[in-house]
Amino acid sequence: MPTPHRFYYLHNFLFVMHWLGERYDDVLNEAEHRFLSRFQQLPHLAQALLVRMLMRRGPWFLESKLVYEEIPDVRAAAAPLLELGFLDAQHPMGLDALFALHTKAELMHLLSCASIDGSMHKSQMLEVLRSEYGHERAYSVWNPKATHGAWCVMVGELCERFRLMFFGNLHQSWSEFVLADLGIFKYEKVQVDDASRVFECRADVDCYLAIHRCRLALEEGEDLDELLLEAARCSSTNPWLETRRAKLLMRIGQACERIQRWELAELAYDETQYLGARHRQIRVYECTGRFVDALALAQKAHAAPESEEESQRLSRMLPRLRRRVGEGVDFRKVLAPAAPTRLTDAELERPTVPTPVEIVLRDHLTSDRTPVFYVENALINSLFGLLCWPAIFAPLPGAFFHPFQSGPADLGAPDFVQRRKADFDACLALLADGTYGDVIRQRFVDKHGLQSPFVCWGMLTPELLDFALGCIPAEHLGVIFKRILAGIKANRTGFPDLVRFWPAEQRYELVEVKGPGDKLQDNQIRWLRYFSEYGIPASVCQVRWRETLEAQQPKSPDALMVEA
């Protein structure tokens, strides 16, 4: 038996096959069970070759290009795979696949044709030859003089299905094992129950793949009418899959809006409950002149908004819609005065080398007495992630399925916080008893480098952590963390760019930076409003370059006014 480290990839693949065999016996079909059985009976080098090929972009491979130190005779290793049909040397190959395997010079030799010449790019040659070589044929027909063949991996789709069932998604690849082995990615060790799995039945896997195909087709610009019908056929009783389908329908609706297919967009939004879809539906009504319908839906939404974001958008839409239908608008209520966020100006020299305006202001403001850090969303989220680590990584059913999860699978679920309420309450209680600082510092050491949906290790240094814990009051952290928990998806972003500390005075300020022509985003406005309401020190700094001051009219502070 060869030394294990040379075949790390095979060891990992066998781990996944064993994992799936234990947890998904009732979900696998006959062909999948047969593959698992036959693969384990293959000679060691045949197993290794197949896994090597599965980890590369296929499905076609030239025998001469498969060179691995630990597999000295590739042809001999491939023989059992060809016999079982896992590889096929005679599978029909199209022109595109042939072009993917060969260089331009090799193709010129293979395809002697008067319509192509050496001055053409490879892509031009392909387009010219499509009409002449439209039929698929075996590689031996394309290249009859070849001493080495080409093999097509016939079990790629089946193994992609295995990859989905193991990871619960298609964005994680077999390389996750390699990155983990090398220590590039490190994961929290969460106890995963032997019965825990992402998909409860085979229909769930089929549904996921159907939704994924629709998303790819949408990105490739395929027919929207057909995509909407296909999305309607992907319905599931699985709440997690229904959320994915709802997001797909939202994207289809937005694609319809972009080309002004208003009726189709309305159908897509009618079908989905995804956050934001109701607001898009109102916009569709407005864009098609159905102002009464738009106002009625806006008023219904305003009475029970699904989020702060929707409430904010509706507050801007309602006055306009009321004017559209001839209703009077009480602007004293619409424009009611509110406590503004503090506004400042900074006149700085334009940097000689292109530099983000946030970095320029940070360097301008920072000093030994008042250190300033560029943190944006990273600092607050990291403090939250460290304090609430036990709640986030609680081993609840439906949260963790395999050892390579950077966070719980149900992070975006509506009941994510409620399911962990006792855990989150226990974590936030540390803010009240004064032990939170020691706990966060210890977790910074104990958990350092572990993947987390909240902690940004690349930004969070011991120095920044000490300043933050020494200058930001526990009461302020508690208020901010509670808002994050009230809407994790929406409230993890929108934090000010900079944090400024006065260590000697144990105080701080959050600073949102706006360069010339910039304006506040909606999520930033919501956070600034919240900060003002709870007395959290925050300001907006408008940066202007000195060389342009004389050519510009002074911008009114009202342009950046934030309603609290």
C-alpha cells in the first residue's frame, strides 16, 4: 500500500463515499449504489486516476496529458475504468471539446481545411469550422494517427451529485479537503450527528439541481418565459429549497424588469415571497401606470413592513404614489424634523497615487493620541462573532452536515435566532456582567483563523481588539448586537468606514466617509439613524480635494442629512 500522503485526494474521496453511503443509503439510486460498490473494488491506482480526473475540468482528457508521479502507468490504471464504463475512449466528441484539448498548432495539423490559416486566432478557427465539422465523432476519427487516445469521464455528473449531497451546495469543491489539509482553511469542529444530512429525500436533490440549472440559464440569457415556467415546476415542501427558489424567482423578475417585460415580472413577483419582491411589485405597478394598485399594495406593506429596508423604501414611495392618484400629502409628517447625524468636512490634498478616500482620511486623522482604523463592516461583526461564537456554532439539527462548514446552514433562515435564543441570551449577558472583554480576547486566541461568517481575521489585530474593548462601552455593543440579531442578513452591512479612538478618555467615534459626489446608501442611513437614536457616537465626513474647492460651489450639509 503506497504511503497515504501521496494519495491524499483519494483518501478524501473515499471519506466522502463512506459518508454518503452511511447517511444517504435510502436516497441513492441503483446506479449510484453500484458506483460506490464498484469503485471500492477497483485497483488502487485506478481509483487514484479517476479521482485525479474528477478533480480537473473535464469531461475529456488526453492520455498524454495525464502525468502523475504516483501513477507511473496511466494506461494500465485506466484499463479497469474503461472496462467498467467509468471512462470511454470511443464516446462521440464535438468540435468544441477537440479545440479544448489541443493547441492551435496541433489543430492546424489535424484539421486541414482551406478556410483556415495560421493568422487566425483559435476562437476564429472554431467559428469558421463549425459548419464543416458539425457532427460529433470519436477521438480516433478526429485524430486517426494518434498514438495516445482521449478519454471521456462518464461518471462526472454522478460524482457532481455526490459532491452536492456532501457539501449541500455546488460552490464548494473537492479542493476543500486540500485547503483544509494545508491549513489554509480551518473549520470549527462541530459534532455532526450520524443521521444529519442536507437532503431528506431524492426529490430534494433533484429540486436543488433544477434550481441551479435555472440560475445558470438565467445568467446565460436564456428565454425568460421558459425559465419562469421551469422555476414554477421546482416547487418543494422543503423550506430551505423554497427559499432558493424564491430567490431565483426574484432574479427572474428583475431580469424581466430590465427589458421591460412588465407582465412577466409581475408573474414572477406574484410567485415569490422573497424579501424585497413586494417592493419590486409596487415598482412594476407604478411603471405600468397602475397607480391605484401600486398605492394599495404600498399602504398594505406600510402597515406591516417585512423589514426596515422595505419601510424605508415605502416612506419615499408613498408620497409620490399619493400624488399620482390625486391624494394630498401632509409634508409636515413626511419631512418631519429629526435629530441629525453630526456632519463634518475635510479638505485634503488629492493623493498622487490612486488611494481610496477612506484610507486618505484615516491617515489624515490618525495620531498617537487618537488612532484611527479602516474597519467598515469588519470590526463590529467580528466582535459580535467572537462574543456569540457558541450560539452561532451550536450543533442544532439542520445546521451542520459535514466538517467543512464556515457557519450554520440555516444562518439565513427566519428562525435562526429564535432557535438559538437561549444561547444568544447567554452570550449577550456577558456584556452586563463585565466578563465579555476577557471572553472575546480568549476566543480571539482559541479560535484564531477558524472560518466564521462574522469574524474577519485579516482585519482584526490584537491592537485593534484592545482599543475596541477599551473604548466602546458594553452598553453600545449590546444595542448594536441586538439590531444585528433582529435582521442578520440586512444588518451585517452598512457600518461606518472608520473608527476613531481616544484611549486616554476611553471613548470612540464611528465615521462614515464620503468622497466628492458620493451619497449615503440606504443601509448606511438606517444604521446612522439607529446610532443617533441610542446615543452611539457617529458622524459623516464629506471629503473634498483642495485643488477642486475653488471650482466647486460649497455643498450644503443638508445633502448628507440623516433622519434619526
